[in-house]
Amino acid sequence: MTATPHQHITDLKEQRRALQQRAHSIRAATGTPYSSEVHLLLGQSYLDPASWRELTASSGVRAAVRRAQFVRRYRHLLARLEAAIKQYEQASTAQNSPGAERMP
């Protein structure tokens, strides 16, 4: 069974939420501020609740085209965010490892 276009939007929303929570837990565990790229991509990927509702509730040909364009662009944005979070996690872990030198 294939996912509906509305399900794709919901899946992307959940993926973004999971990435945001992952970045937050890294920051909480290490005390390292977000990298500028993570901060920027979290901001770029933010959509207010009304926008998410509009994407999932709209119907018709124009809405379908808009959703398809959104999904393509947003998947790319989330892939960039995921990669940035991985780099942030690696840098935070290396910086906070027992053998790492501390900056004054």
C-alpha cells in the first residue's frame, strides 16, 4: 500500500520534529551550542502549525502540485539538516571527550 500525499506531509513533519529533538538532546547532553548550520537549518525548516494544516487539508490539482513541490524541497532540506546534526554531534562528542583539551 502506498502512502497518500497527506501522509508524506505528516511523515516530513514527524521527521523534522525527531531531528529537532535529536539536536536538542545533543545540546543538553554536551552543553555545546548548536553549530551555525544546525541553527540556520532548524530555522529554515520551521513551519507554523497553520501551514502544516493547510498543506494536509487542501485539495485539488493546485494543492497537489504545491504539495509535491513542497515534499521535494523539504526532503532535501531535512537531509541537509540531518547531515548537519551528525557533524554537530561528532564535533560535540569530540569536544567533550575526556582527552579533549579545554579552551580557557
